[in-house]
Amino acid sequence: MLMSPAGTLAADETTTVPERGAIEEKYRWSTETIFSTTEAWETEFAAVAQRVDGITAFRGTLGSSADKLLDFLKYRDETESRIERVAVYASLLADQDTRNGAMQAMDSRARTLGIRYGEATSWVRPELIAIPFEKIDSWMREKPDLGSYRQWFDDLFRTKKHILSPREEQLMAMTGELRSTPYNAYNLLSNADIQFPTIKNEEGRTVELDDSAFYLYMRSPDRRVRKDAYEAIVGTHARHKNAAGALLNGAVQSHVLEVKARGYESCLAAALDDSNIPVEVYQTLVRTINRNARLLHRYEDLRKRALKLDDGVHAYDLFAPLVTGQKLAFSYEQAVDVIETALQPLGPEYITQMMNGFGSRWVDVYPTKGKRSGAYSSGTYLTQPYILANFHGGYEDVSTLAHEMGHSMHSHLSRTTQPYVYGDYDIFCAEVASTCNEILLQHDVLEQTRDPKKRLYLLGEFLEGMRGTVFRQTMFSEFEQRIHEMAEKGEPLTADSLSAAYHDIMTRYYGPSYVNDDLVDKYWVRIPHFYYNFYVYKYATSYCAASNIARRIMDEEPGARDKYLTFLKSGSSAYPVELLQRAGVDMTSPQPYEDAMKLFENLLDQTEALLKQLGML
């Protein structure tokens, strides 16, 4: 089966990452549907820049009448949506080849335009909250078009105490470029500047590494390959630890600035307040996962015994399959077929629109020279969704594709149902849609598998999905919380202090069967999510919510699928916790997290029984 577009090579040849031009058009995302040429982008860029300048004409008028307020909101919505379209186009071009200076310049200009817009609208929130809410409420009752903004206004006035004066808001907006510099610099360092060495693969071929291939090699049954790839990739990142430490410190300090300026209690409270997530939700997740750390310790002990790792489980062993010779391989077309079959429980409406997406080149499929590593879903209210993938052909790539398609379908359904103001959705909800797809895929593939070794392999995939998404992301979030607390106390964030914090948390999570190598302490260098300001915990909460939703859909619980599709179409028309409650999950309760831990334990029981049946324990 097709594993990459590079083809099959003789043993003495070197597998190289292809240039973008070597990839067929059908495997490249259709950016031309946004703008046909970069010249068309330039024309729109100039037009949108003029609209940004026109914002000032509304200043001082918002409280004069309902009509004036509505006119402004419509002007703002159109301007924002067009800025986003300009920005996404530039971002996609920049990510498809991070070496291309012209594309990087477009991306930078688009970001600068967004920051200009932030400065130009910095007076809006202060002016709006100066209007008595009773007046706005009466206007919303009188004018249905204005009434559609009720959730937006409720959220605005909820955060009133953290909104600054017009001049202070302008100054905060002016720091946008400065505060985005640490991540932008890190992104270029990790994706464009870092050069990785080659290693010998399982067949003795010399293969060129890139960061997107990390998990491919971490799942090799050959421990030598895993170790070499880990040391090559993580070791290359680690050589930049001092620069990365300074950049991460810059990102954290920007969060501290926001907290101090707006009067929040902590960086955590500020990050959660943006989505009206109670801090207790985060704390309940961390407490529950820590309380069940014994299950992760048990999993790593099973790994140690099944793989005969007498010296213990090292970091390069954490992703290794429990059984060898069962690695599934897929062409991209086969992956799409498998996903279509697995997601049938979501119904014909979902499936039809998803397959239209696959057929409309939503996906940029294969790794190419200079392409950003990893995977994501992008797009705007005015465009189709776009998925960046780095497809190598393993089951994990199929799962990643299903995951990102979950995001894209969530975006598509929200944007085609909601007005612009609610057409996006909070990250707290975002990972539910992606993870639900992953879980449905896993269950379907396992359901069709009878061979005990293949079942064991797939059970390992289930366990890995939960380890990586629930345990590991909670661990990452604890690291994120630790370094923010250090910064809040005035403690220095250096490469050494960051590595020490990562060491403490990593060894606590993985338990007695795990052996920590010194290089692992610098693993934080290769994780871009630490720049995203308390993003990663949402992977864990979302997995717990999604597993509950997926189970009820698969059990054909009356109304479960319809509630879920309604959730996907709801965008940000209500607060995230409320939207999930409507979908049948209460994230303020420990129950979803405890249920997920019970599922993990059940998977461990099945896995241990199969290992014994096969004589591997």
C-alpha cells in the first residue's frame, strides 16, 4: 500500500522528503478557491486595509441609537471576516513552504493588518460598556437583527471589570506584534531553521528526518530505530534549548502582562475566563487524572513486560506498539474509505458533507520540503475548511486525518448554520468534534478485527489515544501551569529551570517502570502548544466529553446523534460548558473524567488478557 509519494527505493538509496511540485494537485489543498492569485490577495488586502481605516468613523456614535449600533456591528463583522480570509490564505501559503520568504512576508503583513485592526477597534469595548446595559437590552428587544447579538453582549458585559480605558486598550492592542514575536520566532526556528540529521531505518536505508516523522519512527518495532530517531529529533531541538527557553519565557511574560493589566488573579484564571470556564473544571481534571495515575503506571508496566524492556521503559519506548508485525498501512484513498465507513453512526447529513470536503481538496496530504510539521484544521467563515496533514500511511495517520476532519466538519456546520458573530467555536468545544471522530474510528476498526494479534495492536491504539490525549495533555498542562506560576512569583524561566520542571512532572506521571533519560528533560523545546496559553488541557477535557458522546451515539441512545449534530451547528451561540450540557455532558462534574478512567482501565484489562493469551506475559 502507498506509504508516501516518494515511492519504493533500493536498499542503498536515500528516502528524501519531496518538493511540493512533485505532489499531484489532488493531494494539495485548494487555496485558489480563496484567491486565484497572490495579486488578487494584494487587491483584497488593500481594500480591507481601507475598511480598517474606516472604523474610526463610528467612534463616539455607538450609544446614539440602535440603528447606529447595528450598522457598526455589521461593518465590523464584514471587516473581520475579510481580514480572516486574507490572513488564512497567507498562513496556508506560508505553512506549505516555510522556506519561502515571499510567503512568510505575506503572512507577516496579514498578521500586522490584524494587529492594526485590533488597535483601530481598541475603543469599541470601553465605549460599549459605558452604555447602560438596560438601554442595549431594550434596543435588542426592539430590533430582531440587533437581538441576534444578545449572547455576544452578555459575554461582553460579563467581562466588564477586566476591560480597560480606551487609551489603555489601545496600548494593549499596540503590544500585539511584540507579544506574538516569541511564538512567531519559535515557529520559524522549529520549522524552517532547524536541520535534522539522517538515520538508518529498519531496512538499513538512510532516511532523512523531519519533525513530522517523529511519531512514525517512535512507533517502529525496532528499538534501535526509535532510539536513534528520538535522539536525532529531540536532540536537535535540545541544542536550541537556550533560545527556546528565552522565547517561551517571552510568551509566558506576555500572559503575565495581560493578567496584571486586566486585574485577573492568575494566568490560569485569565485564560479560562475568556471562555467562561470555571477554574474548578481545570482543577477537577488535574485532580482526577492524578488520582488515577496508577492506571498509567500499570500501562507502562505492561509495556515493559510485553516488550521485554529489562532496563525499563524509556521515552523512545512510550509510543511503541505492544505487538510487532501488525502495523496497518493505508493509502490516502483507503484512509478516506475507512473514515467514511467508521463515521456512519453520525448519519447521512454528516457523511455527505464530509465526503464533499474530501472531494473538494480540503486536505493538503503529504509532507514536503519546508512544509510545517504536524496537522491542523484551518479556514474562515468566508472559505471552505483546510486541513494540513503529513500523511505517512500508518493507522495513526488515518486517525489524525479523522481527527482534523472532525474539526473541519465542526467549522463547516457552524459556519453554514450560525451568523458570523457565532460562526466560530471555543477551543474547549473544538476537540470534542475531532476526538469523537477518532473514537468512532477506533471502535469500528476494532469491531471488524478478530485476529488476536491485530486486536492487541488496535487495543494498543486505544490506550495510546487515551494516554496521549488525556494523561499526556494533562501532564503538559501541569507543566504549563507550573511555569506560569513560576513567572507570577518572579522566578526566572531559563532552559535549566524549564527542564527541571518538566523532569519532575514527567517522572511523577509515568511511574516506577519508566526510566528518564537526561534528554527527555528538554522535550518541552519541541512542543509549540506551550505558546498557546492553556490550550492543551482542553484536549483532555474534550476526550472525556467525546468518549461519553461517542458511546451514546454507538449505543443508539434516542436523541444522542441529533443532540450532537445540534452541538456541532451551534458555534459559539452559548458558553462552552452550556453547549456540552445540551449535548448530554456536564463538564463541571467529575463524572466524565471518572468515566474515561474506567474506560482506560477496561482497555487495560482486555489488553492484559490478550497478552497472556498470546504468551507475551
